Amino acid sequence: MNRVILLGRLTAKPELRHTGSAVPYTRFTVAVNRQFSDQNGQRQADFINVVAWRKQAETVCQYFDKGNQIALEGRIQTGSYDDKDGSKRYTTDVVLDSFYFVESKAQRESSANSNSNSSDVTPYDYQENNSNSINVEDDPFADFGDSVSIDDNFLD
């Protein structure tokens, strides 16, 4: 069984692209918190590459922006290619099957409109009938009145 379920924040605004045969797709990265802290008490995150196709790609690009929270389901897909130097490169992506809006439209727009210090933005718990809840204090991207900076160059 190959199933992945993630809850995280987008590290950049997804950009819609098209294949040579005009099939829409997008690639984006989701920062997902680890369940533990390091030796210094800091929470770490993993940066997971995701690819979405067709209508899902169009919808993700239309409604999500850098810093927005997303819950998604998909499957892991690995691949390889030869780079310009002739070196073999390996890839691991999550291929999107479905996604869920975790924040309200106002919350998404608020986080998309730069690093505002809005105190009226509260995290939204998307888990309705699940005993596991999201601990907001463990979320380094939660709005505690401080701005959050995500370095896009980290992924290059």
C-alpha cells in the first residue's frame, strides 16, 4: 500500500505549468513539522515535494499561496534523470490524489497578504472526528503575532 497523508504549509506560491501535450500540472513544496524537538528544543520540519495534475493543479494554484496550510493525500513516486553534467539524479515526490482546505478563505487571504500581525487569525482544526488534534503551539508557522519568513532559496 502506498498512501501518504500530510498536513503542512506551502513554502512558495504554486505555479501552473503545462506539459508538451497541454496537460496542466504544478509542483510545490510543503513544510511538515516533525513530532519531536532537536537537542536545542527547536522543532524541525521536513520539506516534501508534491506534484498535482489537471484540475487539482489548477485549483491548488488558484486558491493557495505561500504560507497557506494544506492537508493532502497522495502516493509516493520515485524517479531518476540525468542532469546537464551527466550525473544521475533521483527524485521522490508525493503525487496528489486529494487535498483539503485547512484554513478559512479569510485566513488564507490574510496569510497570503504578506506577513501581517493580525490577531484575529486563529488556527482551524480540520479533524472533525479524530482524537488526534493539531497542537498549535507546536506549529512554527502559527500566528502568534510574529512574522514568519520562509526562505525560498533553501530549496534550490
